[in-house]
Amino acid sequence: MTLLLAAAFALSATTSAPVPASPKPVLMVLTSHGVKGSTGQPTGYYLAEVTHPLAVFDAAGIPVEFASIQGGEPPVDGLELDDATNARYWNDPRFREAVKHTRRLDQVDPAAYSAVFYAGGHGAMWDFRGAPAVQSVTRALYEAGGVVAAVCHGPAALVDVTLADGRPLVEGRRVAAFTDSEERAVGLEGVVPFLLASTLVQRGARHEPAADWTAKVVVDGRLVTGQNPQSATGVAQAVRDLLQAQPR
């Protein structure tokens, strides 16, 4: 099941001009992977990397629909309800219902969306990169003029995406992503299947890191990436600005 969450969660005050009526929704993609490799520790999508962007899109009147790699209810990580934005959405049954019934990514029509937003969480390191639907949806949406965005571990979705001419999407492109040093800081550099920032560089990306745990957003045309959870709001704001600038 998908919902247009901007309608459900409209905010009483906004800080930006609304998008014109009836915009195509943003497709927010969540990981379906729930375990950190051999550690047995739980993981999933990182809640703040969903709720904070969602607050930006809601304030701008941009509808959002959810998908995940396997569909259904994906696992959640970072359930930190002392964060007011997390608490507001998590305690709203409409949000909970939406993330409980995500669509399978291989069942969505990319043409129905203005942008795709890959939320992070360590689970993304296991199922974003190898998913054929990630590659096909990202390529189709980008080549149709849409916006492609990802935050923290979400850029794992971009590693193997190739365009119609055979070039990697990230080749020669400026990007931000969870850094190797941040991965070492959380003690998972030997657990994740690859180091995200290094792998993006191997694919030809121009990685632009900030200091660990500092917000960093990179906009390269219609490709928007962010380094870590601190960057989630900024990535959504950049997506919003790109969508508002598009002709209607």
C-alpha cells in the first residue's frame, strides 16, 4: 500500500513556497535488510533519514510514497523518539500504516514519480547495491529527467547503476556518502560488505567528504547526495528546490 503522505501530514506552517498543484510524488525507498552481517545485531532503515526528509516534503506540499526492496514492512533502526520529528511521525498511525505496507520496488512505475530518495541505515549496504530494481528504477527515472537522491548509506543504491550508454551514473559526478572513517568510528568497517565511499570512488565518483558527523550535501545536476544522518534534512531541501525549479 502506498500513501500520499504530504496530504496526510500537512504542516500548519511552511518555510518555503509550495510546489504547484498535483506534483508527481517522491518515491522514498527503504532497505528490507534487518541484520548487520555476522554480528546478528538488528538494523534496517534509519528512522531520522525518513522522518526529517518527510517533514521537508510535507511542508512543501510534495507527496511521498514508500517502497522497499521486498515490500511490506521493512525493519527500522535508530528508533530515537526523543527526536521530536521522529516522535511526531512514529506516533501517527497514518505514517505507521504507510511504512508497514511499502510496495516492492520492482512493482513500481518510475514514470509516476518526480524523484527517488534512497534513505540510509546500515541495511542498505546489503540489499540496495545488488537489487536489479534499484538499478532499473534509478536509471529510468534519471534518464526521464527526474531527481535521484540518497543519504548516508543510501548511496549504496548508486554504486552499480549504469545509464543507457553504459556509463556508471556516478562516473565523474560529485557525491557525498557515509565515509570510511565514519564506518570505522562505528566499528563496522569489517562487517559491511564494502566501504561505501571508497567503492563510489572506484566507480569514478568524486567523493567530497566533510568532517565526520557533520552535515554535507552535494548537488550535481539532478543527483543529490548526503553524507550521514545529519545531512538528511539538507538532502530533502535540495530535492525540494530542484523540483520547485522544474517547469510545470
